[in-house]
Amino acid sequence: MILSIPLFSPLLLVAAALMAIGLLIYPLSARLSVASIGAGSVIMGAVVLTGLPEGFKIQAAILFGMAVVVGGWMMFIAIKKG
């Protein structure tokens, strides 16, 4: 089976950009950094989960489902009042 990873997918590029911005902005605002990295993780996980072949659904649900859950948790923590 040949798997094609959409390297030029606009949504995956947005997710990568959000994660990179989150890493770079950390010295200025940790809260905004965590929210940005979490949003990138949610986008990346959702894109990968929707585009997988049928034979990889269980493995992908575990691996990339965790990325979606943890990314959502990161965004929740970032917007929660301190």
C-alpha cells in the first residue's frame, strides 16, 4: 500500500505555522504560545484523521486522536483565567 502524505496541504501548513509561531513567541507570552501550539496540534490531528485510508483508522484514532485531545487541552489551559 502506498501512503501519500499531503505535504502541501494548506491546513497542514497553517498548523505548522501556528506551532512555529508558538515556539518563537514564548519569550513574549507563554499563554499565547501554548494556545498557538495547541491550535496547530488540533488542526494537524484533525486533518490527518480525516484523510487516512480505511486500514489505518484504529491506529490513527489512537495516535492522532491524542494530538487533538492534548491540543484542545492546551488551548483550554491557555484561555483559562490564572
